[in-house]
Amino acid sequence: EDKVVQSPLSLVVHEGDTVTLNCSYEVTNFRSLLWYKQEKKAPTFLFMLTSSGIEKKSGRLSSILDKKELFSILNITATQTGDSAVYLCAARVGSGNTGKLIFGQGTTLQVKP
Amino acid sequence: NAGVTQTPKFQVLKTGQSMTLQCAQDMNHEYMSWYRQDPGMGLRLIHYSVGAGITDQGEVPNGYNVSRSTTEDFPLRLLSAAPSQTSVYFCASSYSTGFVNEQFFGPGTRLTVL
């Protein structure tokens, strides 16, 4: 059974802290690993990772994939209150025309002023 | 473009009632999917469709039916609602399965089954 597990499930930090969110996966026909940020409503796309060891960056957020150890991390430096959200990772699986996303449980991040 | 729209935003049902959650997109996307989100469970795929006339089951399909008669619409039917189906439902679409990372999510429907 395909499985994506995130840790920690929740995290409380203060503004300026650096956080690392973890995502491990056990799936068949792995294609890529995706990160989403979810505030009040629908998830919004952050990163897609396909290759091991190549860091993706967007401002204070960065992410990397390890396909040998089957995990990814999402780093947020100099956190701000606006980073408070649920962070979801998902493994894209399937081949050809059958690709779909398997999501982890999410990590709830609260950044206090 | 309106993007992905879902109706209703909120719904309360009694056990055993049936209803249809509507999802529509105006981006000519081939791939559409339905997820449910429960506390501590992330998003779980219910059903998905790779094009008009084609649907397939996701992780948690039991108790739900879908159809895809047009590219634009992908309704989700609950035939006999159960309290276990209390959840937030998201519909999503993307250009194709190859672009599933660029899924656009609808605003969600919060369903409560009493």
C-alpha cells in the first residue's frame, strides 16, 4: 500500500526561527515529490522534486529530495507569522496516463510573534 | 477564468440522505480529481478522471460515485450518506496527469453528516 508520512505533525516556533519539515514515502512507481502550503482553504503548490540532491529554492523556503532513502525535507528560514499553515507533501505515482498524488497527513506549523 | 468552482460551500445531511457535490473548471483541463481532508489525515484521493468518459478509483472510493460526461464537470455523488463521510471535500484539476503537480484546487465543500 502506498504511504506518505510527515513529521512532525505539529510545530510551534517563534518568528526568526528555522524549521525543517520531513516527508518520507513508500510508494510504487514513484515519479516526483510535491510540497503544498495550505492556509485557510485550498492547498497551493510550492515545489516539485524529481531528482535526488538538487535543492529547489523560493525565497526563504527550500526543499530537497533523497530518492535512495525515500524522503524529502522542506526548510523555512527566518520564519514569519505568515508562514503559519499546514504543509502537505505528496508523492506522485503511476506511469503513463495514470498519475495521481498520495498525500501525507500534513505538518501544522504555527509561528508566534 | 473562474478556475475550479465547487458548490455548495457547506452542507449538512442526515444519515442515509443522498447528494451531489458539484465541481466545474473552465480551463479545459483533462485531469480532475476529488479528495477528502480529515484532521490528521492529509488529503486522500477518492476518485479521479483523466478525461471525459473515463474515471478511476483512488484510495478511498467506497460510498462515492463519479461520472465525467463533459470535460468541464466532475460531480461527486454520495448515495447514502454516513457520519464517516463528514469531511472537507476538494476538487482539483490539471492540464493532464503529466502536470498533476500543477493541480488547481477548488475552495472546498464542508460536509457534515448527522
